[in-house]
Amino acid sequence: MTNSIFDPGNYHWNVYALPHFLVGVFISLEGLFVFFQGKKAVTHIAYLVTTLTAGVWLTGVGLVCFMSQEELALAVSRNYTWFGIVFVTPAVYFFSTTWNAELLKAKKRWVLFNYLTAACFYVLCVTTPWIVSGLYPYATGYFPKAGFLEPLFIVWFCTVIVFAFANFVWLHRRAETPVLKKNIRLMFLAFAISFVGSVEYFPNYGIPVFPVAFLPLFIFTTIIGYCVIRYRLMDIETVIHKTLMWLLTTLIAIVPFGAVIYWTQWLRDPSSVWSSTLYYLAVSITFYFYFRTIQPRLDHLFQRRRANLLALFTEFSGELVHLKNLRDLLQNFARMLRRRLYVRRLSVYLLDDKKNEFVPVIAKGLRNLKPFPKDHPFLVWMEKHGEVVVEGLVGAHPEVESFKAAIEDYFAVTQSLVAVPFVLGEKLIGVAHLGRKANLHRFGFREIQFLTQLRSPMTIAFSNSMRYDDIRALSEELKRWNTELEKRVEDRTRELVRTQEQLVQAEKLATLGTLAGGVAHEINNPLTAVLTNAQILKMTATPDVKESLDLIEEGARRCQTIVQKLMKYARKTAEEAPHKPVDLNEAVRGTCALLGFQFQQENIRVETKLGRIPLISGIANELEQVITNLLVNARDAIQAASATPHWTDPSSGGKTEGTIVIETRSSGAHVELLVTDNGIGVSKENLKKIFDPFFTTKDVGSGTGLGLAVSFGILKRHNASITVTSDPGRGTVFTVRFPPTPLHPLPQE
């Protein structure tokens, strides 16, 4: 007989060993399943190490019980079985520290110390009989006999388990989510059950018991595996469904076919190869089509929820193609989630680039939602990870430790349990929030997986709809701009036509001005003859006739004065005439004398308040032109006001009489000319434009819009300034300010 563990002769059938071996294999597979759900998670790695070492322990116990050679069984027990027994406790302690980053960092040295201690015990177990001195020939199989150091090992074993339990107590106190608290309470139960496995050491102390460690270890590893799976929302349902489906498929498909084969054996001739071949070929083909027919029905039966959500995903994805408008997309998205996932409260936030914040664009079952800034820490974190977030689970992520309070506030404001981020090109463009379900059930793995799958097409749909709305808004804006541009072109065209008419009118006035100078010159000669003859006749006239001749002489002199002023007004411009000292008061008197009679006929009173002012430097006829333009503008303003229904002059006791006050005064070293009227006034919009060439508020033919522009140019050549203040409906004041002229004396009175 050889001592090889691969020699079948060294084993015998032992039904008592079977539970240990099968459970050891099963919990090892549990660890592998959890590990492959998230290979980078420290918790998954620690759980895998725990289950593998426990699996080595249990499969080792099973192997030893199966063996018939004591020497070989002792070697397997020391080298293989006790490897699992020794290293399972530091693995459990390591697992207990991985649920919190802070705890893992604080207990890292203790984890290493426990593994080093376990390594020392294992070396002693392999090289000496101090841990395992031999084997008991039990009725259930060989069982290790304790050495003198085994009590010390048991004390260490139990102490490490107690400290691992203490870590979970600490985690329970610090847990901030109901899910985590509930999972840790389940682990308390798992630890309590695991201590039942210590009865396996009782035979070393004279208490013969059946080795039952496989059962508490199986319950322990399964409970903590369930906690990990539930906490991470892994697909434990798929494993259960597939296992049940496999068993039922075996019962429904294989067992009936086994019966069919048994009852139809008479159809084949065992002595004929062809008969047997055709028989088994027919059975195989029939089984294939039978299995292909029954398998989808079984799958649908056990994964009905998954099939329903998949059909929903396919249906809604097809609808997305036709939903271009953002409003329609949001309404259909909300309707689908509320009807199919039974969500009571739902909201969607989208990014507003102009405001740099996420604003609520739809809310169902919610009111008064607030926007969130773009740099909110939780939104930045979701933009980086792009995963569906469950409120009860996100707090366990190490990266959110510094802004847990912000996350809690976020979920409280949105009244949600699940957040679905929509990330396009590493940019978060929106977030959907799902609140409590109407059936009060929690969001399961299938629904989270459905939301994860739905996230990508919804992100593209939201992006396209937002761009579609932007393009449509831009199109509307372009249409509005086009309409406005057309209106401006029409307005400018009308202005150009009016300006052209004003230019024609200005040309006519310029021509009239030239003619006026010639006419005045021609009239001056007959007036001189009339005046001379009137004076001669007065020498010999009777008193009655002399009185008439005096009237003729006065009228002739008046006409001569007017003609002289017209000729003076039509003289050379500033570029041709030099500046001379000018008496501004005299210019005012002359202009008022020229226009006074006309204004009197139009029921406009002109008052003069002439102060004692020095002479100014300038061209007299140009300054008279400025004064004339200001008086004419004042007259026109009064006439425009008198055309309004309720206009009265407050200064005349309510009578409809216009008043123009022209005043000169010294202001420090400056000389000022003020022209005040009680006319219609100038609006604020027109105050900035009244000195622009051809700007006028009068009808075409009534004004050219050149009077104030020409006056502004004349005053600019005189280094003078002109300002205007107006109270619409009450009157206007023009103020002309001439520069100081210290060399010019005061005029003689």
C-alpha cells in the first residue's frame, strides 16, 4: 500500500465525511462568486481569503475522514487541514476591518500580527507534534489528537474571533445607514453561530461528539456573503435562479427522458448496431428540441422580473428615437418610471451652462426644488464615477468620507433614494432622482441594473434634445433678428428719404438766403429815395401833412433797418471774417428787434434780462444767427405746446401765452447766454440727438434739422459750449457759455 494521496486504495467510502467536503467546496465557490463581482474591492478579497481558508479546513476534514491509512491521514491533517484552521481566524479579522477605510488603516498592524502569529502556529503544526500529536480512530473517521500547545492555539483562535466581533460592534456604532446597520446585525448572528463549531474540539477533552464544524461554518460564510452581496447590490438572485432552474430542468427534462429510455428499450435490438444507433439518435434529437422548448419557459418563470425589465428597456429605447423635444422626453421618462417601477417621487435636474448650476426641469410628487451649483461635491463625484448611486450605500465609499453631510443634504432636498447620473464625454449633463416606491419595496438589483442600462441611451437622448431645443431657440432668435433687421432697414430707409427731403429744403433755404441778400440790396435803394423825399417834403409841409410824412419816414427807416440786418446776416463766414470784440447784449437787442414784431403777432412774449458783461471775441453776424436759431426753436416749441389740449403757461396766470426769456450774465470769468421757454420740452431720448445734423421732430417742410447743428458748429469755432436742460411739458433752457476774455473791457452804457 502506497502513501500517495492520489492512490484510490488509500480511501474508503465514509458518509460522515461527505458534508464537510461538499460544504468546503461550496463555500469556496461562494467566495469566488463574490470576488468576481468586484475584483478590486478589499472587502471582496478579504471574503475570498476567508472562504478559501474555511474551504481548506472543511475539505481537509472530509479527506482525512475518507482516508484509510493513519500515517497519510496525519500528514494531510497537519499540512492541509490545519492550514485552513490556523489561517481562517486572521482572515476573519482582516475581513472585519475592510468595511471601513478608517478602521482598516488603524488595524493594519494587527492584521499583519495575526497572520504572522498564524504562520508561527502553522510551522509548529507541520514540524512538531505540539499542535497535532496524532489521530483518534473515530467511528466517523480519523480525528486530530491535540498536542500540548493546542489549548494555547484555541485561546489565540477565540481571542482573534472576539476582536473581529469587536470591530463589527465598532462599525455598528459608527454606521449611518440602515442597510449597513442591518447587515452588521446579521453578522453578529453569524459570529454567534460560528462559535458552535468549537464543539469540534471536545473529543480532545473526553467528550465524544460528531464533528459539526461544517454546519456553523457554512452558515457563517453564507450570512456574511449575503451581507456583502446585499450591501453591494450584486446579482445573488441570478445564482439562485440559475441553480433552481438547473435542478428543475434536470427534473423536468432529464428525468422524464430517463423514464422514456427505460420504457422504450424494447424498441431497439441490442444485437444490432444500426438499431441501437438509430434509437439513440432519435432520442437525442427529440431531447434537444424538447430542451430547447422548455428551457426558455423555465428561464422566464424564474427570471420574470428580469425579462419584464428587459422588454421595458427595449420598448422605451425604441421610443427614444421619436422623442426629440426635451419636454416630451422628460414626460415619457417620468411616466415610464412611475408606472413600471412604481416610483412615487421623481425629479430630473439638467445642467444650465449659463448659470453654472443644475436646475430641476421636471418634478413629480415634489415641490419647491432648489437648484444645485455645478461644483457641488456629490455632483463632482458622480461626474467622475458615472454610476447609479443608492442613498443607503454611497456612504460606505471611502472617497465620500469628507462630504457625507453634503450627500445627506442632497438626498434630503431631492427626497430620493436613488440618483442616476447622465455623463456625456466625462461631463455630467443631468441627474435623475427616484424616491420611495409606491409598494414600499426597496430598489433591487434588477431595477438598479435596469437603470444602469437605461442611463446610456437616456444620456444621448437628453443631449440630443437639449441641442435640438437650443437649435430651435436659435432659429427663433434668428427669425426675430431678421424681423428686427427688416424693421430697422425700413426705418433707416424712411430716415434717408426724410433726410433727402431736408437736404432739398436746406438747399432751397440756402438759395433763398442768397436771394435775400440781393433782394435786400435792391430794396435798400428805393427805401433811400423814399426816406430822402419824405425829409424834403417835411420842410414845406403843413402840420397835418407833416404828421403823415413822419409816419412815412418812420416806416422807411424801419424797413431800412430790417434790410441792413438781412444784408449783415448774409455776409462772409468765419473762415473769411476775423474775430472782433462783440457786444453780446447788442447782438441780443438786434435779433429781438428783428424777430420781436413777428413773435408778437404769434402771441409770444420775448423778455430780455441783459446783465453787465464784458465784450466777447467773435463774429457778430454769426452770433446773431445762433441767437436767432435759439429764439426760433423756442417759438416752435411754444407753438407745439399750444397745440396740446391742456397747455397753459404757469407764469401768465393760466393764459395760453408763450414766453421766451433771453438772459446774459457773468459767471466768474465766463459770459453766459440763457434762452428759456415754456414750450413742449424735449424728451430724454432726444436730448442726446438735438445737435445732430438733420435731426428734427417737426414735420417735413417745417424744419430742416440744421438750425441747432449749425449753431453748435458756430459756437465750437468760438470756443464756446452749449448745454440744454428740459422738463417735458414745461419748457427748455439752452445755456451758451463763452470763454473768458480778460482783455476786452465792459461796453459803455
